[in-house]
Amino acid sequence: MPAPRSLFDKVWDSHVIVARDEGPSLIYIDRDMIHEGSFHAFADLRRRGLAVRRPRQVFGTADHYAPTGGRRIADARTPEVGDVIRRFDDNMRWSGVRHFGLDDPRQGIVHVIGPELGITQPGLTIVCSDSHTSTQGALGALAFGVGQSENALVMATQALWQAKPKTLRITVEGRLGAGVTAKDLILAIIAKIGAGGAGGHAIEYAGPVIRAMSIEERLTVCNMSIEAAARCGMVAPDDTTFEYLHGRPFAPAGQQWEQALAYWRTLPGDDGAAFDREVAIDASAIEPMVTWGTSPEDAMPIGGAVPDPATLPDAQRRAAAEQALAYMGLRPGQPLEGLAIDRVFIGSCTNSRIEDLRAAAAVLDGRRAQVPVMIVPGSTAVKRQAEAEGLDRVFRAAGAEWLESGCSMCVAMNGDTVAPGERCASTSNRNFVGRQGPGARTHLMSPAMAAAAAVTGRLTDLRRLATGGRA
Amino acid sequence: MTPFVRETAIAAPLPGINTDTDQIIPARFMKRDRSEGYGRYLFHDLRFDAEGGKRPEFVLNRPEFRDARILVAGRNFGCGSSRESAVYALADFGIRAVLAPGFGDIFHANALKNGLLPVALPEDLVEALRERLAAGPAREVTVDLEAQRVTLPDGSRHGFTIDAFWRDCLLQGVDELGMTLGYLPQIEEFERRALRERPWTDMGSE
Ligand code: SF4
């Protein structure tokens, strides 16, 4: 009898072109997703006189540099940003790659539109020159980020040299409490295992809490796998996955749907499949989380206090924490709750889907933001959906800016920046030094927590907000 | 790709852990073509203040490390964003090898494609080396890929491991894309079979 295999093993095995016992194997890549930053890869192809080998397997969208104030290149904050988008459009035309430009109704953040359009499917290998490609593993795909050299390689050959990662299963038992979300869960996981904690591993998220999650919640969890240094994050496909995919524009249809479905049902790991490592998480113990430092591992419950670096277990973390506190303008022992903030950003491939916007709207409904708030939907389709549900009116009534979709203030490439020294409550995934702009101070949290911070102007335990609106 | 065989150079101790690629090159500097050179953006916000003045305390601005071509860094170096620009910036600045207890996966892969050697060493060794380099005066380190060995300023030698595939690519400066094109017959054969078994994964060819 063949040895029981995990989800990861099955997807990996079915894509190996040339197997090597040690080091990298040549694996087949089903989909490559492209954004404006991919221009280096196109320059490489053009220099070599190579074409994109199978352009219909490649999908491009404008997101990192997309202006949020309008849908024309002229809306870009600087001419240089506009040039990057123009160059992207040129490369898309040159290559024949399917292209969702700024004014396309299918445009959006690459990891939001992949699932939304049904491009992301169970059992596929997917790369994108973006580290948060791990997001797309939520549907049972093997999806990971690559650099521009590998991006060019995939476009030219549809293949990639990859060392097989080890496997790590994170089993989440119990139940998430009221006001505790997928974002809080993944922040708690990273705080527990560390920013390097899953290095060299493919994570499979399992257990009843993951099974009970919607696809959007699973996307949030898988999204931040990379913040624990994982190669990718995956969730075994189930009926939730299949229902989600059914009828999406690039999902299989008709007889092919039945064929695909039969195959997808074989993908979940076999009983007794071995993992190199296992981690167990008790969801019931998790509280709404915020970060205090400059690494996503610097996360703690909102009721906590800024740690004293002197109490940290090792010298390296002590030194890092001291630097982080200086950068963040915080003192050891300072309570996180009540910390005054300067602005709020709700968006990014972590938390910009419709469920995220509904959660933010439920808190903002009938309340006023005390600080500037930017709400940037993850895709043009999410924007339309939110407007159809009237969420835009809730946001505007609360005084928030309701903008066009893109990466925006998650990475500040399009010029949407947090000013030096400003403190931002953000639903994105990275609180790195300077990530949201030079000198920007980022606190990561869930959409509901960011909305709660907006209406009080302070880091706030949303469970303590007086029930006013729909929350 | 520039081959890497052996390098003897001043090694600079970069403080900190989890040095992410946003630190190595801030996102706002990634709009230009590589041909313009990315070296000036390396560690930009650590090297320069808001007015563009050099921060004298930053390691690469200190006179004793001006000629550094090797970097010694803390755990999880190059974590975060997949931006290959981080490797462009290091390589264009003249850095040939980074010694650290561990690397971000994507950074590690990107480095290998660009002739920048990531050398993983035990954490206690790296920490002792960072202290020794900061104290000086001996600051020369040799990284020998052929022998898979580093020689530290105190003369001690330490082996390191690297996969033979990548070692050979680096030693010979193999162009990975060019080499992989040689596998197109295998790729095509695999593809025909895979598309027969999983026809829904084919998005068409026009
Ligand atoms: S939203 Fe942020 S993390 Fe996600 S792809 Fe865009 S820049 Fe990257």
C-alpha cells in the first residue's frame, strides 16, 4: 500500500517534471500571476528574445502602483508611478497575457482577484512575484512567491527549480470567541512560532476552526504564512471551497466542473499522513490582537502592555525590541489599549474582501471616525459589491474615505503613505520599519479592531465598544 | 550570472535580526530599470537621513567598513517581500556574500540567481563573528564556495552546506533560464500528460 500522503505531497508529486533526490526538482507551474513590479522579468525575456510560452496561463493585474483616487494613469500621484503602470500595460500587450488594467472591472489586488475570478483552484501550482501568493493556498493550491528571475523562468518555460519544503501542520482546535477573527488567529500563530518559525516549511492549516471558516477567512490566514517565513500556506479543499468556486469566471464549467470536482475531492491528506512538524493552537484562548513592534511576531492581545525588552528570552530579540520601541515611540509597560493613533488603513490582500468590509462597516455604522480613515477595497468587484450593499454610505457617513482598489497604503508604492512619526492602525500584514512610508508606525489588527480604533482615535478592544451600531 | 568561487574581503556586521527586504531596499525605489543600478538604494533609510545625509553610525558608512564585500547578519535575513531588487541592491553595491543563521526563502532563491552567495552558519558563530568584526581590527573573511568553507579573522575555519545543484550553478555562473530551456522536451511531455489528466487546468492557447 502506498504511504499516506498530505495535501501538499499530493500537489507536489503531481507537478514534478524532473525529480532529484536532493536539492531542487523541476516542477510544473500551472499559473503565473503578474503585477506592475514584474517589469524586470519582461525586460529579461525581451533581452533574450524570448516570448511568454503559454500566455493564457498567465494573468496580469495592476495593483501595487494603482492610484486609489481614480482609474486613469493620470490619477497616479507622480508621473513616475504612472510610468510604471504604462510600462505594465505595454508588457501585457507585448506578451499576450490576460490583463486586467486599471479600468477593467476584474482589476484588483492579485491575491484577491485570483480566488475571486476562479483562477485559483485546488491542486494547482501558482506563482506570482509577490510573497503573499501564499494567500491563494486557502483553496488548496500550492501557491508561493518568487522573484523576478524565477518569474521570467516560469513565463519562458512554465517550470521552476524548487527544493521540496518540509511540512508543518497547524491544527486549530476550540472556537474563536466573539470579536476574534481570522486575522487575530494568524497574528497569534505568528506570535507563537515567530517570524522565522516556519522557515523552509509548507504549512497546512487544519482542525475544526479552519474547517468552519469561510474561504475569505482562510485567505486571511494563509496570507500571513509568509510572515512566519513559510514557503506557503494551504487548506484542504472541501465543500466550502467547491461552493465558493462554482460559477466563477475562470473556474471549470459543465462537464469539466464534474471532472475537476472528482479530482479535487482526492486532494485532502490521507489519514496518517506524516508531517515534519506539528503545532496545536487553542482558538478559545485567542483575543483580539494588535502588534506593538516592527515584526509581525510582535503581536499580543489588545489587553496587553508593551513588553520590557529586558524580559525577552534572548539577546537578539532584546536588541530588536529596544530598536522597535524607539522606532514605534513606545515605552515598556505602556498599555496598548488607549494608545492614540493618527490614521486608519483598511485594505490589503489580508483584509480587503467583502466580509472584511462588512465587519468594518458593522463597527462604523452610526459612529464618527476621530482620525482620517482610508478604506481601499481589494478589487473593483469588491468595491461594486460593497456599494450594492450600501457599505460605502456607512463609511462616508462615518467620515472615512472610500477609494478605488489596489495595494495602496499596505506598501505605499502608489504614493498613499503614512507621514513620518504618524501612528497607523492597519489591517495589512507588515509592520516593518518604513513599510507604510519612511518613519511610519504601523499597528496591525483586524478590520473590526481598525474600525474600533477609528471611532475612538485609540487602540481599542472592540468588545468594549458600547453597542451603538450593528456591532 | 557572475560566478562565485572564492571571495576574501572585509566583512561588515549588520546589527539586528529579521532584516526584511523593505529595509534592504524601500519600496519607493523600485520603479527604475536595473540597468540604472540599484546599489545607491541599498539600506537607503538606514544609510541616509531624511535630508539625504549619511548616517555616520550605520555600519556601511563607517570608514573601516567602506570596502566591505561580505555582510554578516542576524537570523531570518531577507524576510518579507519577494522583491528581487533587494538582491540587485546588494549585488550592485558590491556585496558578494551574506553570512547569517538563516534567510528568507525567496531572498535565498533570488540571491542564488544573481551570483550573491547566502551562507548559513550556526547562530552562535554568527553572533561571535559580529562582535569580533565590530571590535576589529582584523575584519577580513574568506568565503570559499569550492571548499564550502569560511575562514574568519581569527583564522578559524568553518564548513557550510549548500545544495550541489546551486553550488555548481554559482561556481560556473550558469544562467538558470538558459539551462532550463534545455529541459523543454521533458516539460512538453509532462505538460501533454498533465493536460490530458487535468484538462480543466488548460486556459487555452490563443
Ligand atoms: S496588498 Fe500589500 S501585501 Fe498584498 S500584494 Fe499588495 S503590497 Fe503586497
